[in-house]
Amino acid sequence: MESNNLSNILDHVIGSVSVLGPEIALILTFVLSICASLFTDRIWRQSSFAISVAGIACAIYALCQQSGQELPPAFFEMISIDQFSVYARLLIAVASLVLLLFIQQYFSYYSYRKRSADIYPVLIASMIGMNVLTITNNWLLVFISIEILSIASYVMVGFLSQKRKESEAAMKYVLFGSVCAAVMLYGLSLLYGFSGSLTFNSTDHIKGLIDAPETIVSIALLFIFTGIGFKLSFVPFHIWSPDVYQGAPTPVTAFLATVPKIAVVVFLTRIYTAWSDTPFYFSDFFYYILIITAIATMLIGNLAALRQTDIKRMMAYSSIGHTGILLMMVLVYTSHQPQVLMYYLIVYTLMNLASFIFIDQLERINGNTEITSYAGLGKVYPVLFVSFTIVLISLIGLPPTAGFIGKLLIFSSVFEVYQQDNYALLMILLIVGALTAVISLFFYFKIPLQGFLRTAEQEVTKPLKWSTLLVIAVICTFLILILGIFPDMLLDRLL
């Protein structure tokens, strides 16, 4: 009997491996990229980069193969893949591909003592963590994937640091992240002690939490969301982000502001939908926690951004403010409108990648990231500044951009929920969302104001070098306009 059970277990594990085709491709890429950086990179400097690009392309192909298929739960229901997780991992892969090119061009422009080949496997490792986070139902895998992502982020921030400010940012990031990880792990141990199960959508797990003391369970779950809050950088776990965003190199800042948030938001939707239709009392408590956190995050993020003079620090607080919109999307997803969530995630990714590429280009021209240094540059580099202005308009949420459509869809969906449930907090959430959109107009428009309406103290004659990365940013800007005018082009494909 025991041999039969062992045989069944092995058969199930072997059968489950095929479900993780994209992740296996990334694991092989990770190993090959390390080997290339150690050996072949001495012969061909771009070998590790080429392997990383090829590996991500293979993962994208494997994800396309999974699209439209109904895959059974794998690894004893620890892994569950649906169409939404396929779209999310595709978005992560495409964004990571752009960031890979961003890092490669950053190294080719700036002289570093460290080799660029050493950073590519780290980005691949972060992708593995993010992919697992979007498909898992198991708390232990959640913790492992968040830690893989966190450690990769620490390495990227610290690896590229050359100045004292950058080293301080990396140290703050590591220390704050380590504390949050320890708190989250303690919360997980309490949940396992109460339920005897780590699968958060299982009946035994939910029943165990219902039977346990409410106060202790609430504390344990809040400990867990400490770790999640660290990755999403929502209030009050946002303290690290302004210093890290400002101190880290621009490609790393673009990574931190974009890709991890996709994975964490998708995970939040998985856990909340798993609990929302159960008698578990915390689902209602979590609902209110999400609303209050979203309100505080939007207000604090946008108000703090008003005072910033450094554009990367301003974008850090802007990213915190947008996290409030991302939390609103979790509520929208529970209304069975996943296409709205996916639409905004795609638009959010386009806006952030384009904006940080433009910031990097301007940093190369000026040698700094002060907003006042952009004075008069709009007339010298009209294509760059017009494109940047369109992206900023989309970040505000003004027509005719995709950012406007995304916020309109989210606000409309939340208003529908308000009409059904009549929760006053939802109306407050909508009012704060609209108010902070108006506030964001004042700090985003500082950039075109300086670029087009101010005069530079010294004439700028440095030519703009068009690169593949800058072309990608302009294409992203074009897509933001097209998806704003014709949103059904994307929405119809997400149904």
C-alpha cells in the first residue's frame, strides 16, 4: 500500500511539472545565464544578455501555449493556473524583457567596475518569484516567492550602487525588508498552527481560521500583509521607497515601480476571491482594510509628491499614490471584472516603463534628476518632451489617454459596488480617488512647465541619441494614446 501511495505521489508530481513550462524555462535560463557570465562572457561580452533574452522569449512562447487552456491544479493544489494568471505572467515577461534591455543599455552608457552579465540572472530569478506568486495557493510558496523577489531586488539596488546615497538606499531597503519578512513569517506560523494547512483556498484552512480566536487570527493576518505591503509600498509600509527610488539606478527604479506590483496585486486578488464567498469573518475585515489603506495611500502619496524637486523621488511618491488605485482594482476584480484589472495593469506598465526611460534619457543629458534642470529642454528635444507629456497626462488620468479609460473603468466598477452594497467608505474612496487625480496634475505638470515655458540658464546643444530603448518608449506612448481612443482593442481580447 505504501509503495502504491508513493507511486501515485511521484506520478502526480511528474504530471504537474508540465504545467510549469514557463517557470522551468526561466530556471534553465537562470542557470545558463550564470554559466555564461562565468565562462563565455569573457569571449563574447553579450552572451549572458543573449541567453537571458532567449530564455524570456521561450517563457513567453510557453505562456502563449497555455493561453485558452484549462489546466488542472498541480502539486497537490498548491499551484492553480487560470487565464488571468497567464495574462499576468505574459505582462511580467514582456516588461522584464524591456527592463533587461534597459539595464544593458544603462551599462553600455555608464562605466561600471562591475560586469553587467552578473545582473541578468538576478532579474531572471525575480521573474521566477513573481511567476510563482501569481499562480500559487500555498502560503509557504507565497513566502518563498516574495523572498526570491525581495532578495533579487536587494541585489539589484546594491549591485549597481556607486555613490554613497545609492549604498544607503540599498541598506535601508535590506533592513526594512528583512524586518517585514520576519513579521510575515511569524504570521504564517500562527496561521499554520490554527488550521494545520497552508493552502489558503482550502476548506480545512478556512474552517481552522474560523474556529480559532478572532483577535489572534486578525493579528496573524495583519502580520502577513506587512510583507505584502512592503512589496506594494502602500501606507504605512512605504517609508523605504522614496530613498530607494532616488538612490537606485534608473532601470532598477523602473523595475521596483512596475513589475513586482503586478505580481503582488494578482496574488491579492487570488486570496481575496478565495475568501470572499466563505463565512470567514476576515473577508469583510480585509475588505475594509483594503478601502482604508487605499484612501490613506492615495492621499499621502500624492500630497507628498507635491513637495518633491527630484523627479525620481517624485515618481516614488507618485507610485505610492498609484498603489491606492491598484488596491481599488482588487475590489473591482471581486466584482468578476478581471478585464478591467488586467487593462489597467497593462496601461500602468506602459506608463511606468515609458516615463522611466524618458527620465533616464534626460538624466544622461543633464547629469542629474532635478526637475528644474529640464528648463527649456522641450524646445530642444520636442519629440521626447511631447511623448513624456502624453505619458504624464495618462498618469494623471486625463483624456484621450489609456490612463483615463483605466481609471474610468475602475471608478465605474467601484460605483456599481457602492450602489449594490451602499457602503459609505466606497463613496469616500471614489471621492479621494478623484481628488488625488486633481492633486497629481500639479506635480506632473511641473515637467512640461519647465520643458516648454521656462528658459534654460545655459544653452543645451547635446544631441539626442536615438536608441532601441527610446524607440520602445515612444511606441509605449503611441499605445497609450491608441488604447485611450480605442480601449476595446485590448478589452475585447481580455474577456
